[in-house]
Amino acid sequence: MTRREVVVQNELGLHLRSASTFVRTASRFRSQIRVATALVPPVDGKSILGLVTLGAATGERLVITADGPDEAEAVEALAGLVNAHFGE
Amino acid sequence: MEVRLRGIAVSPGIVIGKAYVRRPEEVVVPNFVVDPEKVDQEIARFRAGLDQTHGEILETQKRLAEQMGEDHAKIFDAHLLILQDTKAIEDTEQLIRDQLMCAEFALNRVIGRILDSFDRIADPYLKERSADIQDVRRRLLRNLTGQEVRAFGALNQESVIVAHDLAPSDTAMIDRRFVLGVATELGGRTSHAAILARSYGIAAVVGLEGLTEQTQHGDEIIVDGHAGVVVLRPTGDTLREYERSRQHFDELERQLLTLKEFPAITLDGRKIELSANIKSPEDTALAIAKGARGVGLYRTEYFFLSRSELPSEEEQVEAYSRVLRDLAPETVIFRTLDVGGDKFASYLGPGRSELNPFLGWRGIRFLLTRHDIFRTQLRAFLRASTSGKLKIMYPMITGLEEVRAASALLDEVRRGLDAEGYAYDPDVEVGIMIETPSAVAIADLLARETDFFSIGSNDLIQYTLAVDRGNARISYLYEPMHPSVLRLIRNTVEAGHEAGIWVGMCGEVAADPLYSVLLVGLGLDELSISAYMIPEVKRIIRSITFDESKMLVRRAMTMSTPAEIRRYLSGLMHERFPDLVSGDNDPGEPA
């Protein structure tokens, strides 16, 4: 299992559009992906409905974990996406 | 019984018609037990509903992209993903299989749980996203139950649209031939309802509390887009009264439009360039229809704010050329990207986190630290300049160094284009906005190194009187007739004319009929205002003499308070133009 902590930096936080980008990226990988915040237990990283219920505003910490054959690449790609403000 | 509601006027006009009420729809959710033998059939029905909804959202997205641009349509990408959410689909199918719930009930249970978890979200923006999930749920339930789409598909006769709010999917559904006016409970000047109404040129009032509760389908309704008033089920007297003002307004509008081809020139021959403010290529049609002499302020930032990434140089060249071609041979003044203050885009630097955004990283200050963005825009301006008559204007100037730094960059851009072999207009005029007291104080120095001034009245008033318009406690201090503001305008005009350059004003107050007389008398050469107001202001300019307006200014300049000046002016105007000023602000009340 690979685990990485990142900070949400884009202005509006993990809203519907940024969550869409996240889900589209996560879905490229075969590993199971989970995302959690300090307050909310892990949700499925390939589920937009799960991600938006995290309510992760800018400045909040996200814990991304992946479990499966391509877990390292998946975590790398998703952490990069968050750090790049979801390309917004 | 007649009911009067007061809201915010966002699009002018008076309309009397029948209400077409769109309530926040709640679809009835059926609850039946599935025959254990027919579980697979029920799941197939659920999946068919997903497919149908998927097709419907794609359709809406396409239509909206055509009508309002790709960017407005982007949110539906997320709607499609919601529909494909594996977790939610699995959970729903499990409830159907294990608990024999019908598809609608199971789905509603699953989405309901997700919506419940939004309660703990503190961030108001993120919390509001639950509206999108509800939107998808409604569509899906509607398709599963086969309940009729009541939204706007059934709008087939001329009506006034009454709704809690209009969502992007609504505006895509509305058949514009049938919309007479718009009234909503939510929303401000930039809401979808307001944008829709202004682009259709129909009356609209938003921010009407309790509107949908009190309106029935087919009720008679009056929308007064001047006063921001809506009257439900008007009495005979009210109807007659509004019928009169509507006719009066229409008649005035007709008369004013007959002036379209005439210049804005005073009786004694002083010519004023009366031009329009625009924010996108789509606005040029209205400007031309209302008889604008070109564009005095093209707010290019809206091109940047309406999207999620920087527009490329090519995209900018295309948009800018279109505006220039539409308006040729008239001039278009392009204001460079003016972000910060109250205008943000998440991908551009200035954020809402600044303590004093209006005193912060905005306008020219932003551009001079983001040469990449500034240079690209200047290149696009120059490359577009062969399509018509282009002028460039820098916002938020406080000192000469800013002008020089911008001009140096412009020179560099010119050299680059020369080297690459691009053609451009070598005589593009470059001017600045005068919107800080500092710029007024050194207007003589600035005038030597610029081709024109355009006074940005909104900011100049805000900075001079140190008043935040948005702060209700003190917004009464925002007073365009304040002697200090009038003196700053006079000083700017004098400094400009002394140096032989022209001086204009772009801003809301220039469109106030009362104020426009003062501006003519103060010697402004150009007024750039909302296209809607051009006919009215033109009529006033054509009915006065430059001499009398100068006299009026001299007199006003001897007065010590805004109230005194306003009383004096509105007294005169009531005499001269009883039809125009009637029903306007009470004299003495801040505009």
C-alpha cells in the first residue's frame, strides 16, 4: 500500500470540477484508491460523490492511499494533480 | 389580492403578462416492493434510466455550449460523472437486490445519504455543490418514473418566467420566443437570470423574497425592470397605471431610437463621443443597435474570468479582431486585463485572501508582475489592430513609472512582432484610466506621456471618498455629486486639455442623465456607458447647449454639499425633461 499526504491549494477546494478531474485521473489506474481528510474517514477515490462529501476546502490535508499493481504511479499522479491545483 | 414585491432591477423595461411558475420541483418517489423473481428486470430498468439521463445531459450540454459557450457547459461534465459513480450505482443495485426496494426508492436512499453528509461541510461554496447532486437526482428520478418534465419544455406561449433561481440547465431549456420577462427569488446582477434577460433585452427583477410561494401559474404579473418592482395579480388601477408607463416607456424608446443615426452633439455644436462599454464580442450587436459611436471600454478581463485557463494568444487575437471588425470603422478602446479588487479567477494570481483587495494586487500592478500574461495580451492587441481601429488603455495607474514600464513592454512587443514579420497598426493610441486620486494629482505629468485619459468613475469615487460601495452601513457616502469628485474630474479634464489630449469617462455615473449634463459642462470629450442608456443620454446632449451646461457647472461648483448640487440639478432637469427624470431617484437621495 502506498500513502501520501497533500494539501489542497486551489482556491475553491475540492469542488465538483476539481473532483471530476481527480476521478478521471484515478480511474486510469487499476489500484484501489482511497482519500481521507483529518475529519472524514476514507472515501473511494474513483467516486465523485464520495470525494465531494469530503468538503475539503483550500488548506486542508488529504491522505491519498492506493493498493494494487500500479499503486506507486497512482499516488504519484494524484498527489501531483492536487499540487498542480487540479490544472485550474 | 394584489401583492407588491421589491427586488433588484437587473434589466430594464416594463412588462405585463402571465406568470409561468417554475417551482423547485420535487418528484414523487414511488415505494414498492420488487417481486424477487423480477429483481433483474428492476435493475435493468434502473440502468435504462441511467442511460436515458446520460443522453439527456449530453444533449443539454451541447445546446448550452452553442448558446452560451463551452465554459458554461463544463459543469455538466461533473453531472455525467455523478451518473457514472460506480459506488452509488453498486449501492443502489444492492438495495434493489437485497432489500427488494424499487429502483427509485433505492436510488433516493443512496443519494439522500450522500446529501446528508453535506451537512457537516463548513465551507459555504463546497456545501452549495449539493445543488448539482440534487439536480442529477431529480433528472434521474423523473426519467425512472416517467414523470413529465415540467421545467421549461412546456413553455409554449408568451410568459413571464417566475422561478426560485435559474440554473444553467434551465437557460438552455428556455425558448426565447416565449419569454417576456424574468422574476426570481435568488440572484444578483451577475446571476444566470440577469445575464439571460440582458442578452434577450427583456425586463428582469431578481432577489424577490417569497415570490414563488405567492405566485400561481397563469397569474397576471407586472415586472418593472427600472424600479426593481414586481406586482402580482394587479388591480385594475395598478394595471392601468403600469400600462400607461409601459406605453410611455415604449414610446420614449422609439423616439430615442430615431436618434440612432444622429451624433451626440449639443445645440451649439459641441460634439461628444458617446460610446458603449462591452465585456465580450457578443455585446457589440447591442452597442450598434443602440447607436454607439464605438466602444469606450472593452473589459477584456471577462474573457479571462469566464474560463478555467489562460486564453492563448490565438484565441485572444480571434476574439479581439471580431470586436474590431464588428465595430469598424469606429474605435474600440481595449482595457488590458483588470483583475484583483472584486474580480478573480482561480488560475490568475490575485485571490480573495488579500485583506484589502481594492488596495492590493490589481490592475496594472498585477500585469507588471505577470509579464507573461501582459505580453501575450499586448501581442494579441497589436495583431488584432489591423482589423479595425484599436486603442489600448491601462487600468489602476497611480504613478508615471507604471506607464513607462507598460510602454517599455509594449515597445518590446512591437519589436518582437516586427522581427516575426507580423503586420500591425503603428499608430495605436495608448491611454490610461484615471481612477486614483494620485493619478488626478499628477494628471499634468501623466498627460505628457499618454494619448488619452479615461476617468473610471466607480473607482475614483470609491478611493476619493474612501467608501466601500458594498458595505451597506456606509454606502450612502458613495456620492458622485460630491464637490471633491467634481473637482477631481475638472482637474483631470483641464490637465488633459492643457497637454492636448482628449479626456473621457467610462463608468456607471456617466449614464445618469442628470450627471451627463454636468460631464458635458465639465468639458469631457467622450462618455462611455452601458449601451441601453445611450439613446437617453444622447437625447439630453442634443437638447442642451454647451454654454448652458458650462454655466450650470460653474454654479454647481460654488455649492458646498452633494445634496445642494443634486437639488439644483434635478430642479433644472425636471423643468427641461419632465418625462425622463420623473420616477427617477428622489432629489437629494444618493444614487
